[in-house]
Amino acid sequence: MIPLSLAKKQALLKSGALQNAILTSANFSIIATDEKGIIQLFNVGAERMLGYTSDEVVNRIKPSDMHDPDEVSARAAALSVELKVLIAPGFEALAYKASRGIEDIYDLTYICKDGSRFPAIISITALRNDNEKIIGYLLTGTNNSARKRVEAELNRAMAAAEKANRAKTDFLSGMSHELRTPLNAILGFAQLMESGSPPPTAPQKRNLEQILKAGWYLLELINEILDLSLIESGNVTLSREPVSLVEVMLECRAMIEPQAQKRGIAMKFPRFDVPLFVNADRTRMKQVLINLFFNAVKYNRPGGAVEVDCSQDTAGMVRISVRDTGAGLTPEQLAQLFQPFNRLGKENSSEEGTGIGLVVTKRLVELMGGAIGADSTVDKGSVFWFELALAGTPQFAAQEANHPAQADATMPKGTSLRTLLYVEDNPANLELVEQLVARRSDLRLLSAADGNLGIEFARAYLPELILMDIHLPGLSGIDAMQILRLDPATAHIPIIALSANAVPRDVEKALEAGFFNYLTKPIVVSQFMAALDAALTHSDAARPKAKELS
């Protein structure tokens, strides 16, 4: 025999010590089997974890005999689908991938000798001889109970947070509805009185202007708080698509220029020589622009100016800048921008505001994948800017339909009288719409106080148009609308939702359910009349087809 060198003896001793330490470790289980899956080695860790002694399992059972049988069957079925090979339940399923040299680590439930169970993470490896023939399998496992407890606690916390989020959204939806309902009466009747005949006296007109100013301001507060709460809770849904800057800029310009003219503020807008599109949500982008335009006008000096600019950079971003000639901001005030309810010292000024608008604007820009910022110089003015990604010109750019103007009360002779059904349980809302419709000589109004009666009236009178409240006693407005949609006699009638629910989720849900349009209370008279005209035009086109089908 050739004597071993000291180094080789030490190496063998070290190797043996390591092997012994692994086999006697109580922190993880090591189970070795033969090629048929029968247990040949069961270390101290396996004994501690599973409650069996080595003598009770070696040459007697397979590891799968200590696994949850339902999990073993499910794993065999999953592997059969994944590998398109029929695999029998049992240890064969667990060893199949390992036998093909595929690393396999999986979760399972061990069943102990006393019947108790615990989750484990198992790694299985095929053991081969020098000829690459499989002579057995090695399963290394650890107790996974601690991680599972943490995961369960995390899942419970996430479920609780989601439940709280839903509760918050539902509360906001309900509160918005409750606040908007009385506002609808206040603003609606004030608009009627302001434009009534005979016109109001000078003192009455001043009083009405104050009522309308306060009412619209209160509505603005409700909208801003609702927007901020929904954004912060992650419940705002955006539809990002190529949006035409030319079209959006024109729409916002038409809305803000009258306000600027009243204050003597000159406004300058960019010229677009070629169509320019950005990746954004059209409605939310208009909200961002209008807020920046309005702030530039509101916090400007008398006789000042607002200049809107648009530029592109090499990174594919489009920057829209809004420059004013107002008092400007100090570096300290600039650092406090975009903080909720912080009006930067304007709390005692004559200009009303909440300090929420810019926060909402920032969140919306970021949700659209953009950035926003501001620069300012005291006594010279400020420039607010935001950037959005440039988008390619869509193949078929959608044409925005022009909103018809408010209809004249006097209609041409021979105009047929059309029926409008209003399903509403609130007497004040009903009276407001009655007075609005009374200004239209081409319409007559029917009313129903609940959804079931509304369905009966719709079937009996076949109106050209239906206005439907969402919150009705008994049958909801959505359910009533869907019943009318399923009836061939009434399926063609356009139905407009008229509701105090202004949460975007509620609006989307109603439109997806099948409403022709969705108007939120308080009613804006011009928008209300325009919506009636659009729906009646649709009704006129749909009625002949409905007669053909009937």
C-alpha cells in the first residue's frame, strides 16, 4: 500500500468532516433514494422535521409517502401538461424533471409521523454514476413555515388595504353624490332665473351672479378634492393614446379666453405648422392645460399677458410652457409648489383657491408618463411647464364633432313635437328639468318617479329620448336602462344618464353598461341642451331602422 501524504490525509479528514456535518445537520433535511425512489438515507434534519427515525423509513417508503397526496397528484398533472408527457402521481412526478437534468425546486406540504403538516421548499437532483446512469435522487429541504406566515400576513395586510381603498372610493362616490344633488338645484335654478324672461332687475342680477359664483366655486372644490383623493388611492384610470395638440389647445383656448378678456389679459398661443400628437389621456390633458391656463390668468397682473409655447427635444418629448407676467414666486415659494392645500401666501388674497389644483395637475402629468416644473422671477412672472412623450400621427385621426349651440326656444313652423321621458325621484331635479324643457317648443316632458314606472312609460309612449337618474328607489337606473335595451320596442331609444355621481369609475361603468351619454349634476344649461340635441339627432336616425326591425 502506498502511504498517504499528510496533505492528502488532512484533505480526506476535512472532506469527511464536511460530509458528516452535512448529514448530521438539524437545520435542513437530506433524503437520498435509489433509482426507484425508495429512501436510502434520512439525515438528522429529516428526522427532526418529520418525526420519523432513519430505521423507520430507509428501504421502506418513498418521499412522496410523506407528501400531501393531493399536491403530488396536482404536480403530476401540471408536469404532464407542461412537458406533454403522461406522468404518474407519486415520486415519479417529483423526480421526472430532475432525471432529465432539469433543476427543480418547488413548494410542498410535508406530513409528519404524528399527522401534523408544515410547508417546505424542496430541491431535487438526480444522482448519476460514472456512466451517467441514474442511481438515485437527492432531496434537500427546509421548513418554509416562517416565510408562509410572513406571506399570509402580507396578503392579509394587502387585502385590508384594498378593502380600505374600496371603502374610501365608495365613500367619495357617495359624498360627491350627496354634495352635487343640492348644488344641482342651486345652480340650475339660478341659471334659469339669470336667463329667464322678463330678465332680472339689476339688483337681482348681481345677487344671481354671487349665487352662481359661489356655487361654481363650491363645485370646483368638490371636483378637486375628489380628483386628489382618487389619484392618491390609485383609482384613476387613464386611456393613453395619440392626442392632437392642435385640437386640445383650441378647445382649452375657447374655454379660457373669455376669462382672460374679462381681466384684460392678452393671450398668445403657438401656431402648429404640422399636426403634433402626444401620448396622453385626452380628458386629463385638457384638465392639466385648463388648470395651468386659468392659474396664469388668475394670478396675473391687470393688463398682463399669458404666452403659451410648445417645443420638442431630441429625446422625443414635447414641452408645453405657460408664461405669465404676474408677481412671480420666491425660491422658497417655488420649493413649496405642488404641496396640497399650500397656496403660497395667497390665502388672504381676493383670489379664491384651495391649493389642490396644482397637486392634481402634477399627479396627472406623472400618470401620463410626463414631468412638470416651474421657474419664476419675483416681479417679472412665472413659467409653468410640463412634458409628455411625442406620439406618431394615428392612421385615422378621429375628428371631434362640433358641439351644437344651445337651441333657440322658437322652432320653425311644422316642427314635430318629440317626447322626452325623465326618470327621477327628486322633486327639485325634476322641476329644474321641467323648466329647461319648457324653453324648447319641440319637446314635451313625461316624468316617472322610479325605474319600474319609467320602463312602463317608455314602452307605452316610446319617447324619442330618455333621461335616467342612476340612484332610484327600488330598480336602479342602470338596471332599468338594461331592461329597455333588451326590449326590441325600446332598444333604439337613446338614454342619457343624469346623475350626481361624478367619480370616473361610475361614469365609465354607466357608459360601458349602455348609456348614450352621461351628464353630471349640477347641470350646465348649455351642455345639457347640446346633449339633448345630439341624442335627438341619433334618435331620428335610429327610429326608421327600429320600425323596419319591428
